[in-house]
Amino acid sequence: MAEGVEVPRDMLAHGSRSWLGVRRAREDSERPPPPRGRLVEFVRLLFVVLFAAAGYTIATNVGYGSTSQTLRGIVLGSSTGFVLGGVLGRQTYRAVRSMEEELRKVPAAEVVAGVGGLIAGLAVAALLSVPVFRLPPLAAWTSVAFMYVTLGFLGYRIGRTKNEELFGLIGLKPRTSGSSDKMFVVDTSALIDGRILNLVETGFLAGDVLLHTAVLRELQTIADSSDERRRARGRRGLDTVGELKYAPTVELHLIEEDGVFDVDAALVRVARERGASLLTTDHNLSKVAEAIGVAVPSLNELAAAFRVPVGVGDSLDVHLVKEGREAGQAVGFLDDGTMVVVEAARERVGTDVPVIVRNVIKTATGRMVFANLQ
């Protein structure tokens, strides 16, 4: 895979870039690389052999077996095949590369369902073409070709569009079906933050996690920084990736894409195309994603929702309902059901008392607050 453009960037503090520089760099990154590889050489070799054989046949028929004419025909045919094979080989390479990039954007379930629909459409066309062959040859072959192309394409489109329903008919549910609550795209900042591991361990985050190669390159760049603090953040992000890979409740998928300069734009695009949610702690990126309809479950808002409702030193009014286990203790409850144990308040059971929080501990069933009378 060709190396993409690497830009050192800390996701927690985005720097400003000049508009002209971004535009030039983006144009350079979007410029397609020169076609090369075994595919081009194979197509060229195929054309050289075919045209050499054609040159030999033509020279043999025209020159009546003359050695010089035969050799000249082979050389001329090989040269023509070399030139045309190179041109068509590069065009074939571009077509295959474009198809590969398009298939990367399509979930595997849609591809499988589309192929099944294509086969079904071709089968229907084959059945319908039997009586058509009674027509005159020109009309028959034209009609059959039209039916095969039309019904095959129609079956492919129906298979892709109705992939979830089709899999459901045979009792299967594809893992990556494009459900936004089961597929997540992770940002560099979310991996460096590390709280995503807590969500995975508690079961709040389960399903498919999509990791872009550009995010890995950013983490590697940060981990290789000369700044000790940046280096530590980068290594923490790489450690998070390693733990996600072996987490039992999620499946990590690597999204490979070449020539990516704007990582944020690439992540938003991938999330939108695949119907996934975007996990990030970058406020600006989350606003951009939400503006174009991408779901962004904020890690900061989730942490705020689960923070402890009271802290040490807070003043509360608690209604004491019963005596505690220890001598002199009384027990009350907050509105959310949290138990409050008040010292030296047994004689105040049945009344509302002002207390000051002394300690908050976590238990298997929630939290427990210890307090003293004011």
C-alpha cells in the first residue's frame, strides 16, 4: 500500500493551517499515483502474445511462408501489442483500483447480498430467455442480452438494498450491517483519552470498531515525538488499540485508505458512508460530524452523566428512616436511592437533618455516603 501524506498533529490541540497550503496539499494527495504493478505487465504480455500470433498469421497468409515476412509480422505485431497492452493495462489498473476503493466503502454484508441478487437475476433471465429464442436470431439475441443485463443489475441492486431483510429470512444477522449503535469509528483523541476501554469493559460499547490507518499513523507520529508528554500520550493511544484488538465484546476492523491528508474529514466520511457513530473527544470535530448527520456519543458527556452526585464536604438535607448497624448511626436515602449513613444521629430517626458528606465509597450495588451532622 502506498504511503499516505503524514502530518504531525496532536488531536487534543489542533493547529491552524493556511487555506492555500491545505488546498495545495489536498490536490497533491488526491492526484492518482502512476499505474504500475503486475496487473499492467500481465495485460501487456497478453496483448503482445495475441498480436504476435495475429502478425504471424497475417504474414504467413500474405507472404506465402517467407521467413522474412513472417519475422516482420511477428515483430510488428509484438510492438503493436506492447504499446496497446501498456495503454489498456494502465486503464485496467485504474478501473480495478477504483472498484477496490468503492468496495472498501461497502459493508461485506451488502456485497454478499448483492452477489446473491445478481445470481438470482441472471437465473430469472435464463428462464425467460427460453421462449425468446423462437424469435428471429437478431431479435432473439438482442432481447436476451437486454434481459440478462437488466435483470442482473436489478437483482444486484435489490440484494444490496434489502440485505438485512434477506439475511433475516434465512435466520442470519450480519455483524457489520451498518447499524449506528453497533458500529463505531474511533478518533485519535478518543484512543489517547483511554476511557473507551472502560466502556468496553462495562459493556456500554460493543460491536464493530473501525480504525482508520491515518489514525494509526497519527498515533505513531505522536509516540515518536521528542516531547516526553506527547510521546506518552501517543504510546497510551497505541496501548488502547492493542487492548481493543483482544477485547471479547468488540471486533476491531482496519480501514485502509491511501492519500489521506485531512484525517478528520476522512473519519467523518467513513462514519457517514457506513452508518457508524464517531467516538471522539474533539469538540470541533463532533460539531462538524453532528452537522452532517453523524451520531457522536460524547465521552465527556457520558462521564459527566455517571459522575458522583455528591462529594466530600457537600451539605445535604437527609430524611433519616432507620437506625444503622453501628452504635449511634442512622440511615437515610437520597432521591436517586443512594444510602447515606449519618454518625451520631440515631435519636434523630424520622426527621430531616442537615449533614456534611465525610466520605463516598463505591459498592457492588452502587455508592454509599458517610456523613456527619452539621
